[in-house]
Amino acid sequence: MDGYERLDLDEIDFAPMEHDTERLFLLTLNETYALLRVLRTAAEEGGVVAGEADRLAREIGARVPPED
């Protein structure tokens, strides 16, 4: 078990990208968990970016295994 059993990759809608666009390197799991904490905090505190922070936290959270 690697924690990805619940994901249906056919149902994930990735953002369209042009083929000549440079992509960022992958994050480590620890970096991803830290980013999720920041996004969730921003979503909980409200404000102008709360909705977008919540959306991004949900999308990223669906792609990584739960933090222990």
C-alpha cells in the first residue's frame, strides 16, 4: 500500500499547459505538506485569497498521501 489507492487518475483534471512551458521540479512530500499547511491556514483566515487557497489545498491534498 502506497497511499494512492483512493485516487482515480482518470478523474483528475490537470490544468492545460502549453508544450513549450517550463515546469517546476517536483516538491518533496515534506515540502508539499508544508505548502498544504500554509494554504489551509490562508483559507481558514479568510480574505481575498481564501477561496483560491482552499481550492488549491483540496486539489493538492487529493494527490498526496495523508500526513502521518
